[in-house]
Amino acid sequence: MKTTALLATAVDRVELVEATIPEPESGQVIVKAVFTAISPGTEMRCLAGRQAGVTFPFIPGYSMVGQIAARGPGVVVAEGAWVFCQGTQKADRPLAWGAHIAHALCGEGSVFPLPAGVDLLEAALSKLGAIAYRGVRAAGTRPHEEVAVVGLGPIGQLAARLHGLTGARVVAVDVVPERVVLAKAAGIEAVVAKQGIVAALASLQPQGADVVVDATGAAPVLQQSILLAKLKPWDNALTEPTRLIVQGSYPENVVFDYQQAFIRELAVHFPRDNQARDVQAVLRFLASGRLKIRDLISEVCAPGDAQTVYAALRAGKSGLLTAVLRWE
């Protein structure tokens, strides 16, 4: 069937084009998109031509909410059901990963029916939430622990809220005042890094953090994030290592200060994307009201306005976290 898609045609250039996806076969569905969310880290890296394995042109995006419009044989999910998916799995245009499209062909096993009570617009951020929640699971955060979140873009904001759901104390830091205000409004202890992140968090976590989440994607900041982890006493007591969760998106290699990591007995985790259980957990948090994320969506716009939105994200427009494209 013919549909409409957002196509990245060159560095920092997108346009709306016609695309074709196959009709659903056995075990497949067509999802009619209502909202697709922009993931600033991954998509901006792809648009800059810095994502390994991705070449122009391509359909970007990996976070879609829509309705089952057609089903192949053997499908159980009902036509008309509201679902989350990560984009079309096939099209006559190259995909990276293919969510910014008006219709998506998906295997039934790759769509997630939305629980009752989930707001469709909030559900569009389920992928970003799942990535952050994967970091929570990798850290194994406990209620008695201290967590420091560095960088309050979409992933950092979500990480702070999701680590907070474990019962742990969470503090956060960013250089952008508007992002700190947003975190505070969500109940997160947050400060502006006026003279560096270590100085900014010194009074809030004088002993350091058990878990440090770096969500900046900035290699120089990552060097400082290590210094936020607790120094562990070296005695006969059994102590668990501090953990650094690297949630930032890096196009190149990163370098750690070995000595600083060594004296903290630092365990470094690189959460790899997310699993189905992470998406399902985030949808349950949204349905129960334990996780609220509507404030993280800075703009809702038409797909035809995507070029302007990407330009604003690239320019680092103050207060702009992410945007959602409305396809209806």
C-alpha cells in the first residue's frame, strides 16, 4: 500500500515523500500512525551522517503510537486496537529504523497493545522510556541508594524519574536552567552546573553516589561523571562497586580516567537499547500514573514541520527537549 513517510535525503535535510509498504501476510499487521516521537540523540546523529551503518536516504525514527488498520491471517490483536511499535519493518525506502511513516508493517509480536488509561501522546515516548528503564535494570538500583543523573535531556529526565520509582534518592544536574526547572517540577532534586557538575552536586551528595547515570553524550562531561561516584573504603567489609550507567549516545570512542575509576571499584554499564519487558514496564507505569512524562514533549507538530524542528534541536534551542509528529 502507498503511504507517506519522512525521508532524510542528505545531512540535516528531511522531506515528506511517498512510500510503499507490503500488504500484511500471516502474523503481520498494518499500524496507522497517530504520533511518532523524535529521539534527539539517535536521530540527530543519523541526520549528521555519523551513525554507523546508516547512509542516505533513510526513514528515521523508532517510536510510534497508532491503531491496527489491517491484519494478516492468524493475528490475534484486534483491528482498531491502539498499540505502540518501533516503526515499519519493510518499505520501498531504506530504514533507520523507520517510525516516521504514516503506516507501518509489523509482525504481531513487535506491537504492544496499550493498557487502559494510557495517554496516546505520552505513549509515543515509550521507546525513550524503555531505554532509560533498561539502565535502571542494569544498575540494579536499590531503595537505600543514592543516584546522580548528569544531563537532563529526554533520556536523563526519564532516567531520573524511573530511578526514583525504585525508592532511591535521585539528584540531577544540567547546564540548561530550563531543564533543571522541568526536573524540579517533576519532584527531582536538581541543580544548574554553573561551575562544573562535581561542584554542583557536592552539597547534595557529599559522599558521592552509588549509581551515576551519564545521559549527556559529551565525552568531556563523562570524565567528570566518574568523579561523582562514591569512593569505597578498602577494608574487610564486603562492599558493592559503584555503578556508572552510560546512557548518552556517542558516535566515537570514549576514554575513562583509569585511576579515578579504579579507586572507586567502578562497574561501567552500557545499556544496549531495550527489551520488550522494558517497553511493557514503562506502559504499566504510565497506565498506573506512577510515571508522568507529558511535560517532556516540547512540541506537537505536523510531519511537514519536521525540518524546522530538527533545525531547532540541532541549534540547541533552550527548553526544547523533543517533539512528537502528529500524523492525523
